[in-house]
Amino acid sequence: MKISGIICEYNPLHNGHAYLLTEAKRRSDAVVCVMSGPFTQRGEVAILDKFVRARMALVGGADLVLELPPPFCSSSAAYFAEAGVSILSMLGTSTLVFGSESGDLARLSALADRVLSQAFAEQKEAVDLREGSATAHFAALLGEGERLQPNDILAVEYLCALKRLNTDMTAEPIVRVGDGFGEKALGASPFASATAIRKALAEGESVGAYMPDFAFSELVAARERGEAPATAKNAERAILGFFRLTAPEALSHIAGLGSGLEHRLCAAALESRTLDEMTKKCATKRYPDATIRRAILAAMLGVTWEDLDRGVTYTTVLGANGTGRALLASLRKRNLPILTKPSDTEALCQKHPESAEAMRRQAELSARADALYSLCLPKTAEAGKYLRTDAVML
């Protein structure tokens, strides 16, 4: 069976995502999506919960949706990409399909080779880190003033992960259609960015023209249930309270902190009345908004560098159709670490005693992330809501 894999967020699923799913479906017998859990790679709260987004993906053409779990779903591009690729590799995925502004696989692959080289590591160390790690990274990789577009940045990291993991999976970029990744305004094109759609939703504008009908219907239904859009603002008192009451020294072991940022976060929380104000007080060239948001999440969840470096130990089924269920049945015969219910974590640990401790730690972080997400809903839910939610079966 030829399996195409997509690493995604679908926050929310829009016409551009539907196009990529269609292209992946056309190239394979089955499409597996590894989709972010409650938070996204830029440290933002997913506006719809992972099960609603999984249903969107299945109706849009995916056959199986697996979770890219915390903390990897809200980590830097390198950790995000390697976690997604490792899950797809475990399944025996044939091809990694991803959106790309350039579609130039040869150039992207050459850049990935450079990122993995010792010469690049040495050159990057020489760049002025006061300008920020991302700036240092691209100055060393591309030269002064040259940048990659957002999808191509992730594409390079996907290719790095494929090479590091020495997988047989091939890569196939699909040229992005419509507006750019970070475009903040809706336009005449039906292919708007997810950023623009989220902004329009927050401002009460209609977004139906920019999403497939089935996805827009799911969004409307979730909003009517009081479950969308989820935002960090809904949980801002809890977040501000955490940093006001925590000593900076207690956060020095957290991934992304320990370099003085923990003091900056705690001081800003004492002086800020809103989460947005706190974020703006902390943001600098070295610490852009996405870095601050990821650091806030890591601190709230207790994520350490050890947690990230350990890598993904298991994944959880968020949804499947008939083809996906048949694929799952074949994967179970190979005793792969895949959960169909979060409550079955201990049984999975018993099957994989060599990884049991790491699995329990991943389950702990996932439960914390779901509990925090439940505070981000328009109507606060109980902490264990998503631990008891069944996977979507079509």
C-alpha cells in the first residue's frame, strides 16, 4: 500500500489544505495526517479542538488522523518536524507530502544538507545571537538579507528529519496556491491563509468562502456549542496568575528558559493586565512573539529539554475511516505504539516496558496540555474532557 503522509495543524482547515489533501489522495492508496494537538507550532491555541479538526481532515480526504502530541506540536520547527516525520516513518509511510512556496525540492534538499553539516554549526555559532536564534540560523544558512518563506522553512526541517532518521520515505512538495502563509487580510482569492481566517473570525467576519463547506459547517457547529473559537485570552487570568506566583528560579530548567527569559516573563506578568500586554513586554528581536508563546506554554506544562530530546514515544488516534481502520489493524499486528484511547496508556506501557517511563511522561504532558486547553474554550470545560473523548470514526 502506498501511503502519503501530511504533517498539519488545520487551524482551521481551509481551501488550500483541501487542495493539498486532494493532491495527496491522488498520489496514494491512503493518506495519513499527523496533526497538532491542542496547541500549534507557533505557540498558539488551536481555535478548534483536535477531534473537530480530525473530522474536518477525514471528510476532506484523510484516511487516518494521528496526534502530533504536546510538547512537540508547540515546539520549534526542528522538534515539530522531527516528531511528525518519526511518527510517519514508524507507520511505513511512502511519501511525505507538504506545501511549499517554491516547490524546488533540489534547493530545499541542498539547504537541508547544509543545516546538517558541521560547517553550518560552526558558522551559526559566530552569528550575533542578540538578533535572535532564527535570524542567526538564516544568516548562516542563506546569507545576509535572504529569507525562506514559512512553508519552505518547515520543508527544510522535514527534509533534515528525513535525513537524520535515515528513513526510506520520499518527499514531494506541492506548490502552495493562493495567499501567503502569514497574510493577515482576506482577499478576493478563495485560498486565504489560516492567519487571515482566524483574524477575520475574531473580528466577526464571515469566512465561509475561504473554507470547504464541510469544514465551515463543523466550525459553525462548534461555535454554537460554545467550543470555538478557543483562545489564550480565555485562560489569561490563569496564565498571568501562574507567572505572578512562580519564582523565576523555579523555571530555569524549562525548555527555552534558563537564559534570563524566565525573569522577563515573571516580571512582565506582575506588570501586565492582559496576556497580550505581557507578551509584548517580553518580545524582542532575540525573543519574537512565537518564542515567547512557546516559552509560556513550556513553563505552564513543565516541559524540559529532556522531554523534547527524548522524542515522541507514542501517538494517539484522533480519527479514521474504513481505509484508516484497515491500516490501523495492520499496524497493530506490528505492535506499534499507537493508542486508540488515552485511558489505555498503561496497557501500552505494559506492552513496551523499555519505553514505559518515557510514555508515562508523555501522557502526563498531554493531560496537562488538554487541561490547559479546556480553560481556553469560550465555555470552560472540565480538565479531563479530551481524555474521555472518543476518536472520530467515519
